[in-house]
Amino acid sequence: QVQLVESGGGLVQPGESLRLSCAASGSDFGSYVMAWYRHAPGKQREFVAHILSGGFTNYADTVKGRFTISRDNAKNTVYLQMNSLKPEDTAVYYCNARLIGTMRQYWGQGTQVTVSS
């Protein structure tokens, strides 16, 4: 069992930055693909980025070049650095952990990000 706790959300103006954190409990953090998803009002939840234990990353086209995902395996934590934020980035951001080679996955409770002037 893995528990995920996100933090770092808030209200910012367009063009500003935020860094989200997701702390994972349990062991074998390196055995999980860590990802961020987001869910905006009236839309389906969408993939934002993921990172493998070795550091390989993948991003949605909508955030490529603006967001950076990283992980610290020693701290069992994954981060999402969000730069040049836009109003359309407004959403609840969820941390996801998926055990490599399986469909077993866990979700955090979400953290609200609001981009507005």
C-alpha cells in the first residue's frame, strides 16, 4: 500500500510559477512510475507528466517546455515545477504512483492550482 500526499498548490497570476510536491509513504519507491494528472472543471482528468525511477520523463504537449517533473528517490518524493502558468492550467493536480509491470496504482487527494489575474 502506498499513500501519496500532495502539496504546493495555490493561486497565482498568469506567467508565474509553482512547484508541487508529492510525498509517498511505504517502501520500494523506485519500483513505481510517478506521474501527475490534472482535472479541470467540466473536463476529463488528463495526463500531465510521468517519470521513471531512472529519470526518463514524458510530458503532455500542453505543458511541454513549461513544466518539469523530477523525483528524489531518497526522499520518496516527486515534484512538478510549473513555469509560465496559464489560466488553462487551472485544475486539481493529482499525484499517481503505478507499480512497474502491473496495473496497480495509487492516487493522492489532489491539490488545487488556480491561475488567474
